[in-house]
Amino acid sequence: MTGIVTLKNGQRFYRVKGGYIRVNAAAHNLYYQRKTKRVAVIAKHGIYEYRHATLKANQRVKLVKPKTVLKVKKIVFQGHVTRYQLTNDHYITANRQFIQWR
């Protein structure tokens, strides 16, 4: 997404590479933007914990299985992407497709 365009009648469009996409009322961020105390893993194959917020493959610590509830210490912004720092100082993604607030 490179920008947001709002017409006079109130309709909003996302400007993306190659054109525009109309915004529905149900549109929301792909990543959680606020802090929470606990999250549950909902990804089918689980998610990884990482040593640093960049979430590079060589920084993986362990695989967290689905339905596991994790305690969150704080929220971290890595560029335009959000990460959660856990109480054990490891990092996970804040992507709504992989975790859910509890």
C-alpha cells in the first residue's frame, strides 16, 4: 500500500502498486497495533519465537504449537510491522492470521 485516497462522497481507496483497491467497512490492519497481556497461537502449524524483533530464520529459538497461550511483555515496532515481546524476552509476530488476543 502506498497511500489512501478519500473521495468527496466519503469512499476510501487504498493506493497500491498497479492501481487502487476500494476499502470496505470491514477492512482492518493485518497486525495488531495495541498491547495485550496474553495471545494464543492460532496458526495451523504454530509459530516461532525469535531472539530479535527482525524475526530472521537464523534467530529462531523454538516452535510454539497451536492453541498455546503466551504472556506478552510489550509491543515493539520493527519498521511498519508490529511484534510482541514475550515475558521471556523472545519475540513473535503480531499478525492476526497467526495469533489471537486472549
